[in-house]
Amino acid sequence: MSDIFNLTDSIDMILQVSALCGVEEKGKELIEEIQSRFDNLKLFNPVSSLYLIWKKPYMAVGQNTFIHQMMGKGGFENVIIQDRYPELSEEEIIRLNPEVVLLSSEPYPFAGKHQQEVEALLPHANVMLVDGELFSWYGSRLLQLPAYLQKLRSHLQV
């Protein structure tokens, strides 16, 4: 069991697991590449953002989560001030009025029809379907996240 809340925690976990498996050098190489890719990630102007992980009820990513930290790396400023994964009503989502809504592919498999529903609630927001694995799976998947964040931000109209 591990408690991973940020990039540093993930890097520490990679180092520990690689040492346990007798592949510490490979782990260090992976860490160096992950750090390099994040170090070279373009800095973005923050955009107010809501990251939804569930529907019926809607649940969002809050503070003190790995996803929250990864959102920040892409300049997605979380509008949720609660910790962990609070439930939200449609009225609360409207009141939060984020510039961007990120609909995760997991654990709830948001799809195009859900994107349209959220666009109806927030007609001025950019509503995007996103790869939940890249935002939440710490470890070697972090190699892909900086380029993915760059791609998401390039599609924004804010």
C-alpha cells in the first residue's frame, strides 16, 4: 500500500520499488527521464478547472490528491477546495463556473454524451474528455503526462 500525493512521492515510490526488485539503476534512469520531462514542461497560465471522476452523483477531484497535483502541472487550477473526492450537485457545478471541465475516462467512463450534458450545464466552459490513467497512475505512466498536458492545453480556447 502506498500514499502518493505528488510527483515527489511517486519518484520516491519508483526508487523504493526498483530497489526491492533489484533494478535500482533502471529505476534511477526512469526517474531522471520523468524529472527531465516535467522540468521541460511549458509553464501555463492557470485556468479554473473542475475534474470529474464520477456521475450519479457527480464526484470531483479535490485537494490533497495526486490528480490535483498533476492538474496543477498543466495549469489546471482546481476550483474544488475540499479534500479528496467531494460529491457535487448540478447546481454546485454551475455555481463553481470553471473555465475548463475535465471528464475522466476512469473510474467512471465519461463519454461524448456526458460531455454534451456538462456543456449544457456550463455553456461557456471548455469540456474535455481526458485520459484518467495519465492523470492518476503514478509510476512509469508519468513519462507520458507532460506531453499530454501540453496537448490538452494547446486545444483550449482560454
